Amino acid sequence: MRIDIVSLFPAIAATPLAESMIGKAQQRGLVSIHAHNLRDWARDKHRTTDDAPYGGSQGMVMKCEPFFEAVESLRGAPNEQASGSLDAAPGAGATSRVVLMSPAGRRFDQRIAAEYAVPGSRLILLCGHYEGVDQRVIDHLVDDEISIGDYVLTNGALAAAVFTDAVVRLLPGVLGDSQSASDDSFSSGLLEFPQFTRPVEYRGWRVPEVLLSGNHGAIAAWRLEKALEKTRRVRPDLLPRDKRL
């Protein structure tokens, strides 16, 4: 898989993605992540990427030309992995999906992360800034708009890093245990069950006896019960109405 991130502040996305599991996934060739400065595709001497909005309004709007030129240029870059995508042979840049990180997009969740976690695929993430981007980018260049939540960030590079991390960790081989991703919160529609490790007792707080029993059926039932209990308490919106009480 190859992911290109286009931002005015590429280091904001690139730095955290070079660490931990995502950094190791890159070293092992499971994913190739490239962060680019949008100004590299600005054509005037000041490398301008924004301008005042038509119709009058506060703030600045990001221009369409640098985004179009960036995507057209990146689509010519080879996919560095040998495995093909669902749509075409490796290196078929025209099949890359273009995603705009935007507070006006569809709200990101685990289901969408799984939708994008396709080995051998290509993603180009565009990061908004200021008051947004020229609508022609959305209408004629972007395949999907994604929001990571109902709040506004200073720039889309932070959102791109979150999106990339959530997607890449679902690729086969990225996590040490293939079961880890399926046990995560949201993967089953519930928040994750409580976890414990050594020592068995700390300051008078004991690990639940069922987890020490070795009875896998009882442990699975306890985990489901606790996951459902926490989901009812913290995120009842995730449950069908008949299970919220």
C-alpha cells in the first residue's frame, strides 16, 4: 500500500507516522507513506496556495491549481509494492483514491478504516487549511471527504495522521497478533472489554477471578458482558435501541 499526504505542513503528519507500529510497517515494506508540501506545486514566485474567497467572507480559501497538479503528479509515481490492488496492476496510479480531510466530510470510524485498508492500494490524502478548499477540488478531484470528528483542527495534517494510523494498522502483518485488530473497540460494534495484567493484586485491587480461571468460555462471556456494559454507559449510540437499557 502507498499513501501520499499533501499538506502545507507535511512534517506534522510524517513525524508521528515514523514511530511505533506504523514506522515498523514502513521499514518492513508493508506500507509506503510519503508526505509532500503542497507549495511544491504552486507556480508563482511566492508559492501561493490560498486566496480571498469570491463573494466576500472571512479568512482565505485554498486554491484549486496546486491540488490538481499535486494529484496529477503523484498519480504518475509508481506503487512501490509488488502486490496488486483490487482494481489494477501495481503502479496503476490512476486508480488511487483521493481523500480530502475535512470537518465537512463523513465521520470517520472503524468501518471506514477497514474499507480503506486494502493491501496494494493507493491513497492520496489532501489536507485542508484556513477556511477550506475551492469547491472545484471537491467536485472534480476528490473521491471522498473524511472528518475525524465533530470539531475543527488548525490543519488537516493532524487528521491525515490519525486516518493513516487507523487504516495501516489493519493491514495484514502490521500488528503482532492478527487477533489484536478484531478485539479493538468498535470492531465488534462495542467498546473494548477491560484488560488486566500482572500483578494479580495491586493496592487491594484484584484481577477478576474469571480471567485467572483458564475457562475460555467463561472468559469470553465475561468480556462480552463487560464490553456491552461499558458501551451502554459510555456510548449507547453504538447500540440498537433494544439493547441500550
